[in-house]
Amino acid sequence: MRDVQTPEYPEADRAPNCAHPRETYALVGHNAAEAQFISAKASGRLHHAWLISGPKGVGKATFAYRIIRHMLGGVSLLEGSLDIPANDP
């Protein structure tokens, strides 16, 4: 059997020398965006899509992963926050 190696491709959303956003749990400076998302979800009228935009490296992908963790059932220790602990199943 021949040893076939998979080529190395850069991972999407990973900045050089930085952890991938899925591995980043802290996010600074996006309190207003998080509050807007939490408010929309609490109202029962969460839109099916959100456009997250901004300059490269500002935290868009990290914010998206925080939303995903929350939507998949992660529980924050802080009310009105998307701060899901890293050890949350």
C-alpha cells in the first residue's frame, strides 16, 4: 500500500501566529454586538441570517463561534453574555 500524504492547506479564519477562532473564548470590544444578538434571540424573533462585517482581524470569526456555541446549547456563567466556558460540553 502506498503512503499518500494529505497536502497542508491553511485553515480558514486563522491569522498567522494566532489561535483559531474556534479555540478562542475571549472577545473584547464587541459587547454591543453581543447584546444585540442576545436581545434578538430573547425576543423570539431571531433572524435566519446575520451579516458580520469589519476589518480583518477585528474578531468576526471569534464572534461567530461564540454565537454558535450559544446556539448549540452552551450556557454562559454571566447573564446576557456569550461567554461560554471552554469546558462546557
